Amino acid sequence: MAKGRPAFRPQPEMGAHLAQLREAAGLTQKQLAEKLGVPLSNITFWERSEKPPRAEMLPKMAEALGVSVDALLKVSPIKPKKAVAKGRLQEVFEKVSGLPRRQQQKVVEMAEGFLSLHANGS
């Protein structure tokens, strides 16, 4: 027989998500409450509402559930902007970044020397 009050309303999406993460981590509400150092009623509230836990609780909860804070909040990654056409200089320096560290340093020294010569005269 189930304990607690029966849910008369359908479980909100956020609450259902938190419950799924908790169950996937193999934790009971009580165990999660103990890990987080909060009353059991907090866990019940979060799983029955659309409100996520307070911000300061999120990293600890994510760690207890073995997920990232983004996954906990169901945040989708920001889509990158469309690629902007690269200039020749940017392409060259990206290739330079793939060289061994010593060779990168030589290129930087050459570029800095060239810039110092032309900074005063142009």
C-alpha cells in the first residue's frame, strides 16, 4: 500500500523529471533528502511542483543524482551561431596552434617583432 497523500493532479513536467532522475540514481526520496541535508518534505514538494530547487541547492542535487545542473534543469545547450567566414590570418593562426609549442613561440616572436617595427612607423 502506498504511503502519503495520493496525487490528484498529474505530476508537473519538472517534478516528474526530478523523480525520474532520482529513481535512475537508485535513491528513495528519503535517501536523497539525507544526501542533501534537507527535510523529506522538500523532495516531495520539488517532485510534485513545477518549481525547481533553490539555486544554491542545484549543484549538490546534481552531484547526488550523478547528472549536470543543465541536465537537472532540462536546459538544452545553446545553439552556436552560424559559422562566420574565416579570414586568412585566422586560418593561419589556427594552423599555427597545431604546431609544437616551440614552433608556436617562434611564430609569436616573429609576429610581435613585425608589429613592433610597424607600430611606430605606419
